[in-house]
Amino acid sequence: MSKPESGIISRFFTFVWDAINFSRRFLVNLIFVMIMVVFIRYLFNDDDSVKLASSTALVLDLHGAVVEQKTYRDPTTEYLNEQLKQGRKNPEVLLSDILLVIDKASKDDRIKVMVLELKSMGRIGLSKLQAIGAALDKFKATGKKIIAIGDYYSQNQYYLASHADEITLNPLGGVLLNGYGYYTLYYKEALAKLKVTQHIFKVGKFKSAVEPYSRTDMSDDAKEANKAWLGALWTAYKEDVAKHRNMDSSNFDESLGPYLDKLKAVDGDFGLYALNHNWVDSLKSREEVRIQLIDLVGESYSHSYNKVDFDNYLALVKPRFKFDNPLTDKVALIVARGVIMDGYHKAGTTGGDSTSELLRKARLDRSVKAVVLRVDSPGGSVFASEVIRKEIDALQAQGIPVVASMSSVAASGGYWISASANEIWAAPTTITGSIGIYGMFMTFENSLKTLGINSDGVATTEMAGLSLFRPLKPKIGDIIQLNIEKGYQRFIGLVAKNRNMSLEAVDKIAQGRVWTGAMAHQLGLVDKLGNLQNALDSAAKLASLGSYDVKLIEQELSASDKFYRDLLGVSSSSEVRQQVPSNHVLSLDNVMQQITGPLEVLKQFNDPQHAYVHCEICGVD
């Protein structure tokens, strides 16, 4: 090789190495600078960056489902969604954040008026509505005014609006109060056409979770039970709204005939109908509402009224960092939200191992003197439920009292994990009970056969060869049914022991039947009726605490999640606003959700013995 050629090659590799070395140093320095930016941002962050006028309206504009615990979301995905202006697919807002904002606003001299703008509020249970409603009443008790504004009001939105001093409605709008109902799809004939073989095992006369797969309609027993608790919820709703609107609880249209006659009398004008029947106080356009609010709190530089929205006010009043006072005793608060599944799972699902780990963490914390388990779950895996309950036993064995506080739903497995608590608290409208158990899976041997696919082979025992592609042996079915029956006996035995009831008495009110919290209290399944604060105070009393701090024990973000969250600055206040569609909107997405929803729940089931304590009908709002 000639010297000129070797020199060119040498310079080429030198250039490549220098480029690689520069890129490496640049990347390292870039990461260092980004970390320093995050550090400086937190060090010098001005929490009062949102300036409030001396006379301001707090706009309670809730975006998404109201939950006890937010579902885990990957920070990088959230950031990309924000940058692409896509917003969150299923936005959520914490109930505790709503109550905090209302409480702080009631004591803030700058907040003169609260405006309820609820068009984007999504799914929410009646017990959560009642908790927010109680907070709104306390706000009004300070002498401050609440005004509800809206183009339309769904049933849940109207419940909160009924707490306002004034409800305004767009003249072209309306109020939709449909009552409560539960309808689902039934797949038996479809599965038969697909030649899918079902294997269903259950105990409990009212355990209807498997009916969508084994029947073409709702059984009489299920209709009887469902009418009872749905009727109780509707009565509670009507009584609350009637009280706050100062009208009779009979002022609700429950039959189509009279409703149609009333609409004809106002020439089909839904807005005028709402005004005539005291559902709203006035019909006002958006411009009229703007002028009214400017008169109350003054005009802003943007020619709107002086206001602060929910997210920005929350950022002002909620501490960015949580510091535990080392000198105070603690009541630990642990949330069990969502379907109960075996193993470790992120927030939004109750993992048997992950939730047990949180309870264990409370047990090993010397400052924790009592624990409140906040349950908002329809149940799920028997095995995972028992893993969680055993950790409650361990807490009690160490002298730490445990109080179960039921949110909107604490049924089946949700009741299982509550059963051995020192006390069980529920809201009157909590959906609970559903003490029953079932097992279910499907095999596809006939489906495959139609495609010309067959399964065959040999095994050393009769137990081997269990497969989704082979028929279930009858004796294997008997074994599974025996396990389900034993699981039911274990469930009612657990309830009988901890509720000081006989097996016969528990069996009579169990059978998979769903009850409201008020009903469950009368039956002895619940000790006391009240909210989360009542449960916290009771737990402190059981631990003989004169004063205490609440310590929320939750899954910690990984180091990488924390880094990306802080680096990218993902926050609820920066997410793109999207109006949450009503459950009554007949969109393609809504239709597909109704078809695939039950199947999505089945995908979550991972109990080692395929035994489940799950309430299929408990997701009503």
C-alpha cells in the first residue's frame, strides 16, 4: 500500500474516532445539563406562578373519571401525547384532590365564587358524588356562592349542580335524568355458533357474573337482586337532589308517556321543560353567563371573568413534596382500586403481591399505629384476595388495627379483603356484598375441528393433557367444582368468623347477592356508615391516638420513571382538554366497548386455580 493511501485511511479512521468521541462527550454533557435544569427548576420553582386576583372565581372543571387512585401511565408516553396534542385517552382526577381544592377554596379570601363547569366529568360512583356534594355544602356554609353553568347536564353532572345556589342552562340545552339501569350483552348463542365449549362452575344463587356466557338473557334471580340495589341507589339520588333543589322527590319523570306529554306542552323545548320543572334556575347563553360572572368577580385582561381552573388551583394548594413529621404517629392509608389480580401490578389494578407489599411496608413502619384500607374494587382472583387478607391478619397480630373503608364498590373480592378488618365502614350507596365464587374457562376443540385441526397425543396420567384445545374430562370438571364449593365455604366461613354470625346466617345473605352499603349495614356485613375521614378517625381511636397524621403508602415510581417525569415536566395541568362523551352517546367506540368490555375483564383474570370472586355488575354509575 502506498504512503498516500495509508495516510488517507489513517486520517479517515482518525476522523471517525473523533466524531464518535465528540458525540459521546456531547451526549454525556447534554444529559448533565438536562439533569441540572430539572434540579434548578425544582429548587427555584415559584409555586405561586398562577396569580389570583383579589376577587376570583374557582372553576371546578373536572376532566375525566373521578377515582380513588390514578392508573399508572408511562411518563414518556404521556409527554409524547401532550406534544402531539392528543391528550389522555382515559383521563382521571383524584377524589382526594377535588376535596382538597374545595376545602382550600372555602378558606381562601381571594375565591369569592365557585363555578361548576362539569361537561367533561366522566365516570363517577354515587358515593363519590355524595362526598363532593358534602364538600360543596361546606363551601356554601362560609357564605360563598356556587353557580353551575352548562350546555347540557348528564345525571351525574346534575347531581353536583343541584348543590349550587344557581343552575344556569343554555337555552338549547337540556337535563338528562335516566335513573339507574344495568344491561349487558349475552354471548351464549354466539359462542355456540363458534362451537366454543363453555365450562362454568359457581356457587351462589345470585352470582350472575357468568350469565352473559351461559344464557341469552338475565335470570329472574339476577333481575330480583339487581332491581333491589339499583332501586335503592335511585331513591338515594332522588332524595338528595330533591333536598338541594327544594322540591318533592316525585318531581322525576320515570315513565315515557307523561314525559312525552310534558315535552309536547313546551313544543319539544328541553331547556324550557327543565326551567318549568325547577331543574334549572335560568336559561342563559354563554355570553350572558360571562357577563354575569364578570359582574360578580370582575373582568380579566382576556375579557373573561377573573378565574382559576381546577388544575392550576390544585397546583397552588397541593404540596409538591411530601414530608413526614418524625414526631407524630401515623395512620397509614392504602388504596386497593380495580380488579384484583395475582402478582405485582401497577396502580389502578389491585395486585395481590403489590398490595400485600404496601401493607407489609406499613407493618414494618414504626410510626404507623393504624391502617385504613380504602377499597374501590369489584374483586377478582380468590388467591390474590387471600394473599392481601393474610397481610391484614399479620398487621393485627402485631397490634396494629386495620379499618376497611369502602368507596363506590367493594364487592366479591373487594369484600373478601375487607372481611377481617377490625371495622368495616361504607357509604350508604356503596355497592358491596356479592359473596359468591365462580370458575370459568372455554375450550376450542370443536371450533378447531371445523377448520380441520385436531389435537391428539399420549400422557402418563389422566390428569395430564388439560388444554384449551381438548375436551374437558368430566372428572376434571368435578374436581374444579369441588374446589369452587370449597372456596365458597371458605368465603362464608371467613365472613361468619369476623362478623360474629353463623354460617347459615351468612349463607342466607350471601349467594352472590349485591347490596348497597345501607342494606349491608342492616344485615351486619358493614359496621358503620360514613366516609373516609370517619374511617381514619375511627382507626386512630382504635389505636388510642390523640392526634395523628395520615401517611399515604403507595407504589413508588421507579428511578427512571421519576427522572423522565421530572425531566419532561408531565403534569395534569398541561394535558390537552377533551370533553368526555356521555355514556349515552351512541358512538362506534361506545358500541365496541359494550361488545368487548366483558372480554377485556376476562383477559385480566389470572388466578392460579381459576377461581374468582368478582362482581360483573358493580360498575354502575
